[in-house]
Amino acid sequence: VLGVGLALGLVFSRQLSRPLRDIAQAASAVAGGDLSIRLPVQGGVEAVTVATAFNDMSASLRAAHDRLTHDAIHDALTHLPNRVLFTER
């Protein structure tokens, strides 16, 4: 009985810890600058909620990064390339 209980506990703990480990690895990748990371939305209700929020956050960061990059090299009024882009190219 003790062995079966330990085996079930081990399986249950792995099912809980795997999504958390995936989220931690994805967060490290995003912190490193990889904004294309998308987590699979699977697992329990809590894991699905966190994965969905993480994917939304990653998409928001990517959109903000793209907007900042565009604004840095284009004129705000006309959206034409500015001097920085001209010198860069």
C-alpha cells in the first residue's frame, strides 16, 4: 500500500511540476529576448490559465517591441524612414 501510494504521489507530482517547469523555461527564454515563445495550452485548469496569460504577455511584448523598433527608425508624423534608418542603410 505504501509503495502504491508513493508511486501515485510521484506520478501526480510530475504531472503538476511539468507545466511549471515549461513555464519557467519559457519565461527564461523571453527574458533572454526570444519573444516568439508560445506555450502549449494543456494540463489542469491552473496550467491552462497560466499558459494562456503567458502567451498573451508574450504577444504583447512582441507587439510593443515591433512598435518601438518601427518608431525608432520612422518619422512619427509621416511614417517615412528617418535619418537613423538612412544612416543605417
